[in-house]
Amino acid sequence: MTSSRFFIMRHGETVYNAARRLQSNHIHTPLTRLGCEQATQMGVVLRQELGERPPVVLHVSETGRALQTAALIAEELGIDWFAASRTPDLKEIDMGSWCERSYSDVEAEHGPIVIEDHLLRPAPDGEDYPAIAARLRRWIERTGDDGRDHVVVMHGISSRVLRGIMAGYPVHPAHGVPIAPSLVQGSVALVKDGAECVLYGAERGTEHA
């Protein structure tokens, strides 16, 4: 249970999303025109909820696509993008040697990589879900409960784990950690007092990384 409010969202669509390629956390994958529109709309939704220049804390995954999304959100809110807290703890699942490859090429060699509940199957040399949860729990502990509003810009899979932990979703039977439902890019989820509501967007099955 927290007195702080956490507005959690994924980055907008990227050129890799559009081409169905697995993204890396180490290269910049820019937003498409649609991705920029999604990021701007998330900022509009937050401005309607929080007002102009709200005293929020902005947290961003240290990846180009998240930073670009956060820049458009910050512009709509009228807040300082440069003051954002950047951290690798909010990064996306590491897909190891599968990163930057197309879904179809990897699937031709290894079988389906989009598995139950629209999750990504961990790569043999990549990161599993307990490892994602461990770094996100470190981030939660470090961030604390200060009663302020927090805007969090991150990724599809990692945001589902963060929302799962913070909103008390059940432990996933196959992956051993709480995982929240999938949300489309451009959605805004609010977590407060151990519960979640979706302010904008909808649940949908899709690839996320």
C-alpha cells in the first residue's frame, strides 16, 4: 500500500515494433510517427489528470525510445525533461543474442517467442522474469513512498512486471512473479494503494519488447 501515485506507461511505437524486430536496451530505436502521436496523447491524458506543470517526479528507462517518449510527455506537461531520474532498472527484458533480429527469423530457429498471456519467452542467454522482478523491486525500494506523484516511462514486458508487483497481481504460474495484463502502446495505468486502474487505453494481446 502506498500513498504515492504511480502513472506507469510504455514507450510509443518504434521502428522495431513496426518491423517486428526484437529491440535491444543498448541501441537507440526511434519512435515512428504513430509512436510520437501515442507519446503526445499520453502527455495530454496526464495533463488532464495532473494539470499544467505538476510537481511530479519523472522516472525514465535509460533507453532512447523511452527517453524520446518521455520528452514528448514532458513537453505536454510543461515539466523539465532534464530533471528526470534515468535508470537501467526500468529497462526492457534482455533478449540476449535474439536482440535486433526479426521475430520471424528467431521463430524459424527456436519456435514461438510470443507465449501465453502475450509474454515473451526468455532467450537462452537472456533475462528471465524473476531477474526482471529483482531489479524492479530494487527500484521500488529506492524510490520509496514519499506521497508524491510519479510518472514512469518504460517498456511493455518490464512495465507489466512492475505493475504486477505494485498492484498485487497474482504470481504467474509459469514465471514465478506477479505480472499485470497487457496494455496497448499509448495506455496510461495508475497504481495507488496497491490497486491499479487504466486511465487511458485498453488491454490487448501484442508483442512488447
